[in-house]
Amino acid sequence: MAKTESVLAVDIGMDSLKMAEFSFPAGGGMALEKFAFAEYGADLKEEERGDALKECFRKAIVDNKFKSRKILVSISGQQAFIRIVKLPPMGNKEGRIKQIVEFEAKQNVPFPIDEVVWDYQLIGGGPAANQEPGAEESEIEVMFVVVKDDIIKKLTDIVEEAHMETLLIDVAPAACYNAARANQVGADECVMILNIGGRNSSLIFIDSGRFYVRNVPIAGYSITQQISREFGISFDEAEEMKRKHGFVALGGAYEEPDSEVAATVSKIVRNVMTRLHGEINRAINVYRSQQKGSKPSKLFLGGGSSVMAFTPRFFSEKLKIPVEYFNPFQVVSLSDSIDREALAEVAHMFSEVIGLGLRHITTCPIEISLIPDSLKKQQSIRHKTPYFYATAAAVVLCLAVVYWGVFNQNSMAKRKLELGEQQISTTQSMLNKIKEAEKDLTRYKDDYAAATNNLSNRDQWFNVLNVIQKQLPDNAWVTEFTPRGDPGDTSGARRPNDENMPVFGFLIPSAAAQKTTSSGEDVAWFKLKGHELVEKGSMIELIKKNIMGCGYFDDLREIDFVPPPSDKNVTEFELAIKLKKPITK
């Protein structure tokens, strides 16, 4: 992917935006220049969510003065269908693997395949060549990520309306996993990352490079709903109460808080967390039994709803393993303008954003791309637009030059005609001189006709050269163009050491050529020298085919072809080409 000076990474949750603008210093690494966190409503209906997200996105861009026009996006795991399947070993047959993967995708995707955007990645298993000698080939693990295309279109429309370009669309669990791997989390042991968001919690297993994810629809929204029902208050009031009094009740012999409201809220929080713990236990059992994974030895917390007091202690007591917050900022340097205190308050929610930034500068373990083909085509056309404008401007300029020349010639002819008429009117009384003037006028007309004929023929060699240039690929160019009387004649060749020869001297016959070709003799052959920049293989045969196929030439002979030396990739070729319509010198 092409690098830019800065990119804007945006994690779009179900009720909030996390945004960060990263720059990439010349010496390497990634620097955080600006960040923002904005909520656009947790209790919105699905039809209201799009407009709220658009307004929140626009306002966040303006308020935080983000400069980058390139954007990387991750969407919530709740909006994506993520499935990991196992395929039988197929050796190194990549084409066969791709066919099987596409077939499995159609079988596993719960929507019509033409109504979704999907991508896949091999995440484990494969040929025995990648294992110890003598080991059998293992099953191939494939991860599918599927998102309905109308969800992707709504997001890309919001980005387009902000006059920004979408470089990448990822899913939050994959972005979080990439950030964890970059921070050396789970490099040699099995750990879990529990991201407790607004409406959804993602449980990610990192097992010495392996990846497994389970989305659980139990998160902060569940707590707020329960508080709203318990106290008979609105959702917004319940959310405010949760943020003010919410913590995980310790249970057992621990003393309850003095506030009855706080005690009730803490018990609600504990009940929801207990349900979440049950889902975690089920996910661990599925991972160990179906995926043959190891037992997790540690849990990392992240997400907006993970910061309620005593959350790490609750899960540590329940799971009997160490629990701590995931710090993804170890691979990111902070700009001097960053408000570190403000960042510390939301840092636990920025693992996905950092994972997106890493996708821009390095190859990550999971590289899912959900950009639809239609958007890729639009971006390709947009990138070519400046070249279209430049071509149009060049054509207009050429037409203007031609018009200016014709206009000047016409003006000059008019002035000469006016001068002749004035001369005739002033010498009417001098009959003898009038006859002499008529003779002179006849001679001038003949000279003018000859000059006009020469002018009409002066562009013929340039037209030939333009025709040749159009047939050459972008990686080939002409260095010498010499008219000749026949294919074996080299008298018109330009000498490389002749510093006094003009730039277009190859159109002026040399003294030797003038001896063998009279001024009125037609020239049908010319010699063409040039070079070719070899990328995947020489295109000299394509060049000759294009030249003969344009309909302007009658014959072509290859005089010489010099392949590129071993330390270079430039060829030299020399051709003799015959015009269908000879040119008079």
C-alpha cells in the first residue's frame, strides 16, 4: 500500500467513534498526532443510527481539525459475520485452496453472496514443509469475514461526503489482534483479550500466533438496560447513573456501600458481568475442544465498559488467572501536542485504532480488506483524473498554437495584398511601370506558392515521428531518426560526437547523403534507433508489430538489437522502416 505523510484511523463502534491521526517519520515508526473520542447515542434505533453517525463523524473531523484525507476504518465485530473453518490438507496447491475457500465461503455465509462484501485469510495449518521434518500435513484453518454490502456502503458514503478517501476497511477484532501481536502479547503463551464495548463484547484468543474470536452480545448496554428497568427511569438517566455509581460488587463478605442506589447498581453490574463470565467459560471450552487450543494463562481487558471499578478483580477471581488492562501504545510514539491526561482516560479503547495504523506501515498477521470492488474502481478512476485533465490541457494548447500560426499567416497575407493594391492605385498613371509591376507580382506569386508548398511539406517528418512515438510502449523511447535512400544507406546517420548538429539535425541530410540523393528525390526509408527499459521481458517484437500495424508503413527490417548487459536493464535497437507514401526532400 502506498504511504502517505499521515492517515486517519477510525474505529466505528455501535455507539461511539475512536479516531487517531498518525504520522510516519522518515526514520520509521508511528507517531500519534491527534486523537478524538465521540459518542453518538447508545439507545438509537437502527434507522436513526446512520444519520447520528454521519453528524458525529463530521463534527469530530471539524472540531479536532484532522488534516489527513486518507482514512482507515474498522467496524464493530457485531456487524460482521466471522467464522473459522478447517479444510483438509491440500499441499502447496494454492489455486485449489482458493477454489475450496470460495466454495466454503458460499456455504458458510448466511446471506446471498451477491449482497455481501467478504474476505478470507489462512490463519493456521498447511503443508508439512512448514512443520518439522517427517510431520504430516495439518488441516488448514481459514477465517471468513462477511459484512452486508449496505453497511459498507453507508460507511463509505459518509467518508465520501467528508471528501476523504477510504484506504482500508477492517473489523475491530482483527485490528485489536494485530495491535496485540505488535506489542508482543501472546507471543509464546495463550492469552485472551476481552473488549467490553457498548453493545458487544469481543473475546480474542491469542495462542502463540493462533487467532480465535468470539463475539458476545453482553456489554455496557446490557447494564444500562437493566438499571433502567430496575429503577423505572429513561435510558439516558440509567446511563448517567451507571457512570456515576457503577462498579462490580465484590459479593460474599465484602461490605456494601452506604448508598442504596450504588449498592443496587453494583449488584446489577455484577449480575451482567457474571453472565459475561459464563459466556467466556463457554468460549474457552469451545476453543479448547474444537480448535485444540491451549488453556488461557492471562486475560487483558479493553473497551469502554471495562473501566468500572473492580472489573479486573472480578474476572481474576472467577477465571483464576491474572487480569490486567491491555496497553497498545508501546509501539506508538506520542507527539508533543498530545494531552496525555486526556489520552489516559480513553486509552483502553484505542487498541483497534492502533491496529489500523499498523496496517499502513507494515505487514500484519491478519490483513482483511472489506473495500467493495465498486469503490476500488471509483478510486482508480479518481487517481487517473489528473492525467485526463493534463491530456486535455495539452490538446487545447496544441490547438491554440495551430490557430495562432494560421491567424498570423492570414494577417500577413492580408497586409501584403493591401500593400499591392495601394501600389497599383498610386502608379496607374505609369503604364510602363504597371506592366513591370505585373511581372514582378507574377514572380512573387510563384515564389509564394513554392514557399507555401514547402511549408505544407515541412511537417511530414514530424508526423512520421509522432506516429512512431504513439506505437512505442511507455518503457521505450527514440534516440535517433534518420531519413535514408535505401535500407543499407547510413549516410544520413547522426554522429554522436557531432556537438554542432542541431537538436533535430537528423532531418537534415548530411553532405554524403546529398551527393547520393538529389533535392527532388523521394525518400521512402528511414532508420530508427532507440532504447527499451526491460521490466518483465523485452517488448521489441511488440514494438515492431505495433509499427507495422498502424497502417502508415510498408516494410520494416531489424538492423540491430542489443540485449541489456547483466548489470543493466536497458536494450538498444535499430530498425529500418519504409513509408507507404515517400516524402520529397
